[in-house]
Amino acid sequence: MSRTPRLGLGAVVGGLVGVGLAAWLLSNYGVLQILEVLARVGWVGMVLIILFHLPQMLCSALGWQVIAATGAGSRPRWHTYLQLRWVREAVNNLLPLAQIGGEFVVARLLRGRGVPLASAIGGTIADLMMEMATQVLFTVLGVALLVHLVGHTQTADVVIKGLLLAALIVAAAFAALWLGLAAVIEKAVLRMGRSLGWPATAQIGGLHAALVGCYRSPGRVALAALWHLASWLLGGVEVCLVLHFCGHDVGLGAGMIIESLGQAAKAAGFAVPGAIGVQEGGYVVVCGLLGIAPEIAIALSLVKRVREVVLGLPGLVVWHRTEGASGDRAVA
């Protein structure tokens, strides 16, 4: 039976805070002014922006396929990972969950495609950590460009301190998993399953080996990192495209600054479902450093949200249909 992720208290509180922040931003900077900027985009511009996101999804999917290709069990092809990346983004962007709910969903879907549960979870965790590591590098690029264009600012100093902390966290996560954290989790789950009579937990056996195996090939790790970096860089180009249709052209460097620091703000608000309000506030602050008006910054964020909805709703439909098909196979 398919299980839909349930809404927790933390997600409720985070969602209320995010909605409150978004409402304050809209009222403070003028709903009408923001709508005027959005009207400039038009349906042609919106279609082009939506289509431009597809190569970014493909790069992320290819990075996931590369890092997860351990050779254990079934090995789905690239189009399967593209479809699951679509579902993963849809769940993270649209459902009232913290921004990692999609990873749990796609691990379950990979299992339905014949991938052992331990390999599915291990490969998905490895990809998430690779995405985090390359985001740190992308943010470093954004800070360097910001300092080059506008000099040292208080915001840049704060981001640099945050980068140091993020780098330490990512390094600690890699070290902990490599040194046996996954093995500890695996043993705890297996022990709990035996004591409670849950035989399905036995399928998680081998999680540590599957996760460590994802990082054993330096060439594969480097290729996965390149695919994810390409995805982040395409996000910077997307910002330039959106701002062009909003009537405010910027250079590629500015686009990279806005996207890298805006995504860093979104990641910092991971407990808020969809980063509601957090994403908008991040863009307002970063765009302000580059002389871009708040209403344009908020419109930029809202255009991205429209793109997320247009692509995400069909992704949720695909998820439920796939879950249903997996359930039918299990019954058969």
C-alpha cells in the first residue's frame, strides 16, 4: 500500500512562519507593483522559462545516476532517473513537508523498479550529499563574484561565515557516513525490526556498504560533481532569463550571484515547506545588493514558483500512478 508522507508539527510551524514572512513581503513592497512586473513576463516568456528548466533537471538526474551506479541489483537507465528527479522536485516543492521529503519518496520508487532497498536509499543519500557539496562550491563562486562586483559587504561576510559552517557540516557528514554512521543506523533499524516483528526492515541490510560503494570510484564521483555543478550553473542562467522577461536585464555574473546566494538562503530555511517566504526574502536581500528593486526580486521568486507548480503537479500525478503500479505488482 502506498504511504503518503505525513505532515509533522515542525512542518506546520515552519509553514506558518513562511506564510507570515511571504505575506509581510507582499504587503510591504506592494502587491500591485509585483503583479505589474509579473505581467511583463507573459505566457510566451513563462513557457520558455519552464522549458529551460528541463536541461537543469536532466543534469541533476545524470549526476544521480552516476553516483548511484554501484552495480548492485537492477540499474535503471537515465530516463528513469530523470522521471524520478521530476517526482523528487515536485514533492519537495509542492507538498507541505520539509525539503527532503522527495528523497524518501524516490527511494521507495527505485525499490519498485527492482533496486534493492539498501541500494536505493544509499544511492539517494549519496546524491543528496553530492548536491549539497556542489552547492557549497556554487555559493563560493557567488560570493567571489559578489565581492568582485560590489566589494566587501556585511551580507558577504555573513554568507562567508555560513559557508565555512556549511563546509564543515558537509565534511562531517561525509566523514561520519564513511566511518560507520550508516552502519550504526542500519544495525539499529534491523534490531528494532526483529524486536517488533517487522520483517520488511531486513531489506535495509547492506545500507552502509551501498552508501560507501557510491564513493569508491573517484572518476564517478568527479563526473557526478560536474553534472551537479552544471545544473547549478544553469540555474544562474535561468535567473538572467527570468529577469530579462521581467524587463530588467543583468549580466551572467549577477545571475550567478542571485541564484547561488538565493539557493543558499532557501537551503538554510529547509525546515519551511517549499521555503515559502524564505526564498522571497533571500532574493530581496541579494538583489538589493545589486541595485535590483524588491518588487522585481519578489517577481523573480514568484515566476520560479509558477514554474515549480506547472512542472510539479504532473510530477505528483506520475508519483501516485507509479506507486499504484508498484502496489499492483506487489499484489500480483
